[in-house]
Amino acid sequence: MEHSSLAGRIFRGVALTLVLVFFMFPIVWIFLMSFQSNEQILRIPPSILFEPTLSNYQALISGQLRTTAGNIDIPFMRNLMNSFVLSSAAVLLALLLGVPAAYAFARFKFKLGETIAFTLLSFRFAPPLLVLLPLSLYYQQLGLSDTYFGIVWVYQLIALPLILWIVRGYFEDISPDIEHAYRLAGHSWREAFTRIAVPLAGPGIAAAGLLSFIFCWNNFVFALILASADKQPVTVGALAFVTASGIQYGQIAAAIVLSVTPTLLLALYAQRYLVEGLSLGAVKG
Amino acid sequence: MSMAQLLQTDTTARPKPRPRPRGRWLPYLLSLPALLVCIAILVPFVTAAVYSLQRYRLNLPYLRGFIGVDNYIDFLTDPAFWNTLKISLVYTAVTVIAELLLGLGIALLLRRPTRFHNAVSIMLLLPLMTAPAIAALMWKLMTNPGFGILSYLVSLLGVHDFKWASDPSTALFTVVLVDVWVYTPFIMILLLAGLRSLPRQPFEAAALDGVPASFVFFRITLPMLAPYIITASLFRLLDSIQQFDIIYAMTQGGPGDRLMVFQVQAYLEFFQYTNVGRSAALLMILWLITNILSNIFIKNWLRLRERAHGHA
Amino acid sequence: MARLELSSVGKAFGSVRCADNLSLAVESGEIVAVFGPSGSGKTVLLRMIAGMFEPDEGDILVGGQSIVGAPPERRGIGMAFQNFALFPHMSARDNIASGLRAKGAGGDIAAKVASISSLLKIGHVLDHRPRELSNGQKQRTALARALIGNPEVLLLDDPLRNVDAKLRYEMRLELPSLLRRGSASVLYVTQDYREAMAIADRIAVLIEGRLVQVARPEEIYAKPASVAVARLFGDPSINLAEVTPVAEHGALFADIAGTRVRLDTGDREPIDLGACWVGVRPDDLVISHAPGDDAIPARVVAVTPMHEKAVLLLRFSDGAEWLAALPSTTTVADADDNVFVRFAAEASLLFDRATGVRIGLPHRRQAA
């Protein structure tokens, strides 16, 4: 079924090379740019031979940006910190709330469970602004707008459905008899849940948690609407930074590198779980 | 624990009537948080539906009132709405078709699970794991008319003054390019998983019979892969018609109204023109479209799955 | 002591009645096999006792106290599952010890694990995870886990179902003494009548959610309560013929394929009976080449070796087919031979054709 004619092999080689260049080049290029001074970036023709400088990163970390119009403060490190805090808190909360619920959906067949699962699923496909815009008005009334808690709570709309649908599948794959056996050995249902069901669904929980973290981190529109500058994550912060810094392209590149590095490292580290989570999350819901 | 101790804690009457089975409330307790999230979705959703039937401007609160479907009727004669509808549909069609073809092609290239192929498929995860808004910024840097590497490369090909996203004639192409860069790997991953899970026998039988490759592809591979293709395109379709991050980060809907897709338009209606009613009506229409699309696709998916199983 | 008692237990799932007015007592130290075809409600019965779901009606008592409504962990029950249900992420040792640890048994855990695992010959694999164990070792680990806490009630759900034939044979010999080590009331579910007869003190026959007979193994074999029970016990299964017995000269006779044969009346006065089944086990048929008034002429259709016997498929002149099981050492007949079939009157069982219930009281004989 595989063609191993010479022409076929050459064609496949060329095609794969083009694919790799198209998908990898932007990442590599921005990475290189982040180590270049503005003069080097603006040089025509561009060259990949340059003397690397860390000045872009230093400026970002110090939070002081030198522009032609003088120094401006850039809270980019704070954005980075916000991304960590918001995404981690959202995933932790979603795991805390979602894993027991996923267990209930898997073990007890009850109507409310099915209704919840399908409501969450169908709103996975609804326009996020449809929920977010009215929610922003409610948030103002409730005093939740521009609070970490408020943002973590709306991030549940991203993380919780993902966790519910992926982890539920894993719980369903565990034979209930294993839990029955553990209970007959003298353990309460809570012990059976924490010491049998959760460890056995561990890979699924890890996949769902990682995927949720990445999706929360990468989210843009939720924080754009609900957070002001000092609570904004990197996705929104980077955009504001581009507007503020004007032509400091090296620093923009460095900011981009800092924003994507955590998720890309996580993705590489956990690629096995991730592919499984993506396909399962997609196929099952 | 002895039975005697046990029975002290067991207060159920016996022998009859039977007590209610214990723990009936447990599943409900466990799913309470999920229920709360559901409510947190449904309340704003219903609110949005109500807003869409109101004259509701944040800057003119005293004008607020119920106006029936007037917001919707206004759209019929509003060229801005038809522009939004057109741009959204074109954007969706172009991105999904391009990503599907490209994703299928790459999946076929990587079909054999060699070490190299697996490494490539892992590398292709990286664009997918990049925040779309950040990806748009990356491409903005690369397509800068002054120093962008891509601008330089097309100038080498003799195309000067290629303005990418800032030129109305090429803006759509540019954002589609970013969308393709980010989301093709998603389709590729699903189709690769599908390809690798197909049963071998039909392919082995075809190879033994010397069936031509094109016949194998169109009559065996594609039909058996159809459920995966439908699932992957459904996901992309629903995401694509709601695209916000890439377009907003790249051009905020511009130049002019060239890229004014649904969610960007609704966002601007809300925050720039503070017209809540109109914004909500726009989003309700988008929601309706996504519902229709997903229903059509799910029906086809079920039909195709049956057929694919028949083939296998 | 911990007598297990079911009193009028009923359970339905939707319109399916899995348990219908079940009453059964298992004495302390007794092994009762619950035997029946698949889908007869055996597993549902065990699971109600274990507390995985509750009966709709009736009561379940251990040592005279109701356990209905109590959570599984407080019922004092040990259970071995058909699919073993070992904890995949724990070593065999931790699997076995889990119950003792939950009860906080303290320092003697190691000693107890060592003793039960040497008894079950799995001492050398205690540090292995379940996936590194053979099926037989898994099964023994599951048994050790069920036995170690000396539970008052021991439930075994077809524990030999998923092990190979050799191991099943060994375990059939070992199990009775293992299960009698403590003073547990043992319920042993199986689909294999030989296993039930080899292991149990009594057998409870469950068909479609009802207990149709509870008795000692040899009694069930010799005096099945109904034609359904008679068919479940015995391999090859019992031969049946439709007859209408008549009483003559102080004896009971029936016509099988044109031959008048004498039937057993036990110590009862023979009377004319209505439509009946007569049943004769294949082991009780005598095959010879000698014709006679009491012998049914038959043609041997096929001879098949089965277990330690030779099974003959016989066809009578009216087309009915019976099986005869003979010791394979004796070659009485070959295929296509014409032979004559006899059986002792005491070997015949009579069942009412309408209800399937056994009629009369044949002599008790030893099980084959």
C-alpha cells in the first residue's frame, strides 16, 4: 500500500519539508528576532547572522521600556504572572469540581447528569460573546468584574466541559467491580473514589488538566472583556504591549516568546496525553 | 467491625417496608458544581435572548424598552449586516476547506508510524498550542511592510508593496493564512488517529488484487475516513464561523469593514457603539447558524458512520 | 453465629424480575452453590447480598440481623469476582492486605498475608502487579483477598469461569477445604453443575429468578424437582420421551417407541397417570444385541468419545433420538449397528408434562 518508487519518495520528502518549513518557520523566526536589536531587525535584506542580545528580555523583565518618546512602564511580567495564576487556579478549581461530577456522570445514570453534560457540550459550540457580554453586565452589578475570582469562574466555561467529557470516559472504562471489591474490603465510597477511581483515571485527569491549562492560557476574549490592565493575562497584555511599544519589534518578539513558551513546553512534555485528550475530547464531544 | 456494631449504626426499619436505597442524593451532590456552571451559562444566554428583543443602549439607558424583533428586522436592510454574514461565511468556507485538504494531505504523508513521522506530528502540535491571538501577532511581525520577512520574500518574487492585512484586497488572505497555520494541525491529528485506526484487511486485499492507488484512496480510504473528516470539519466549522481572536488581534475587523465577522462586529457594537440590543441580536443569529450547521453535520455523520461500518 | 438468611427477597429491573420471592438459609460453615443457566439471576442475588444494590422486597439477614441498607463495607462480606476485579495499581500483596489495613489489623497483617498466600501457592508473586500475574495467579490472589479477613459471609461469583481447564480441575479439589477454613457461610455461584456438585454441601437451583430446588447434590441428581432441573444436571443431558403411563398388575408401564417398558413407582401404589415425560439418564441405558419384550430397538447413528465415556446417538423406530453414555473401555456397538436399549425401572423419572414437576418417588441412587 506504500509507494516506494523513487519519484514517490522524492515527492513525499519535498512535501514533508514544505510542511515543516511552513509550520515551524514562524516560531523559529520570532525566536531569533527576540534576540535581535531593532537595527538588526530593520536591516534589509534580513540575515540570520547576527550578534544575539538579551536586551529585549532585560527590558521586559525590568518593566522599563525605552522608546523615542521616553521611558514607559510595561506590566508585561505582571501579565505573565496573571496568566500563571488565572490558568492554574482555573484548572485546579475545574479539577476539584469536575472530577467528582465526571465520576457521578460515569457511575450513576441519572437524567440531570445527562442534561448537564449535554448543555455544557452544546455551549462549547455557542459563540462565547453570547454568554460573555451579558455576563459582563451581571459582573458589574455583582462586583465581580476585574477580579481574579470572576475571571477564574468564567474560565470554568472552558475547563470544566473539557474535564467532564474526557475524565468521564476514563471513569467509564474502569470496571465498577474493582470499586465494589475495594468497598467490600472495608472502605467507604469516598475512599474507593480517591484510592481506586481517581488513581486509575489518572492519565485521563492529567490529559484533561493539561489541555484545560493550555486552553485557559491561550484564551483571549474572556479576559479582554472582563479584565482590566492589572488582571490581564499575556494574550491580552501582548496586544496592549504592541500598541504601547510602537516600533520596539525586538521586545514584541521577546514578549511573544515568553507568552508561548510555557504552553509549548507543556505540549512537548505531555504530547502523548495531549493527542489522546484532543482526539478523545473531539470525538466524544 | 462486627455485625452487632454495624447494626447499631443501621437505623433502618425492618423487615418491611424497604428503606429508600441509601446515597440517592450522592450523584446530585457531586454534579452540583457542574450544574452551577450550567446556570452560569444559561442565565446570560437567556439574558442575551431578552436583550436582543430590546432597544438597549448603554449610553442612552432611558430609551430602553421592548421592541420585539425590530433589531432583527433592521438587519434585513442593513448592508453592514449582509457584509458581516458574507465575510463570516467566506472566511469559514475558505479556512475549513484549506485546512481539511492540507490536514488530510499531511495525515496521509505521516500515515506510517515511523519515529520520524511521529516526531513531525509532535512538532506540528506547536502551532495548535500557540494562543491564536499571539499567533496573529507573530504573523503581524512577519508581514510588516517595513521589515517583515514574508514581505521581503514576496518582494524577491517581484511583488512589491504587498500590504498583507492592511490592504483590503489581501487582508482576508492574510488572516486565513494565520488560521490555517494554527488549526490545520488539529485536523491533521484527528485524521491521523483515524487513518491509523482503520482496519488493514481492505487495504491488504486491494494490494493483493493490484487495485490502482487512486481507486483505493477514493473508494476505500476516504469513505472509511469519512466519520473522522466530518467530525474534524464540524469542529473547525463551528470554531471558524465564530473566529474572533485572530481577526481582532490582527486588524480589529479592518481595514474598513473588510474582516468584520460576527463576533468582532458584535464586540464593537457592544463596546464601541454601546448598542447592547443590536449586539445581542447579532450573536443570536450567529448562534442559530451554528446550531443549524451542527445539526446538519451530526445527521450526516451518523449516516456516514453507518456506511463506513458497512464498508468495514 | 453468622448464618446467612434470605427471606422472600425480590428484585426487578424494569419489567425483568431477577429475584422472585427467594428464601434460602446458609448455615455457618456450609457451602451452598447457586446454580442456574446464565441470566437466571445468580449474580444479581450475590450483588444484593454484597450491597451493590438493594432488594425491592424481603430481607437479608446475617447472624439474625438485617443487613439491608447497610453500606457494603459494613456487611462483613468477602467476595471473589468472576473477572477477579483486582486493584490494577497495587501489588498482589497490597491487594490481599487491603481489607486488613482498612480494619486497622496492625502488626499481624504480614503474617496473615504470608499464611494465606502460601496456602494458595502465590507466595512467590506477592510483589507483582496484577497485569504481571497469570490468570491462575490472579484468580488465587482474588480468592486470598476474599478469604483473608475471615468474613462471616463469603460470596464467590463463578470464580473458576475465567481460568483454564486444568486449573479449574485443581481448584475444584482445593476449594472445599479452603472455603471451610473459617466458619463462613459460603454462597458459590456457578454455571457448571459438576463444579456445584464437587464443591457444595447443598445446591440451590435458580431459574428465571426463582429457586426451584434446594437440596444436597446427589439428591438433586437423583430426584430433580422438575424436568428443567433434570436437564441442567448431567452431561450429556437426560433423555426424555412423551408417555402416558398406565397401571397394570401392580406395576406402571409406558410405551416408548412401540415398546412397553416398566417404570418406577417407588413405594407408591401405581395408578394411571395423564400426559407425562419419562426421563432416563444416558448413563442408565444398557445397550445390547439381545432382543426382548422390554428392550427398545434402536439404530446407532454415531459414536462420540466424551470425557471418559463413549456417547452413542440412538434413533428409535419412531424417529426419537436418545443418547447413551457407556464406559469407553467397552465397545458394545458401532455406528449403523442395530441394538436393543434397556433401563432399570428404578432409573426412570416421571414428570408431569403440563407443569414439568416430578411425579412419584424413585429410589435414591448415587450420583454418577
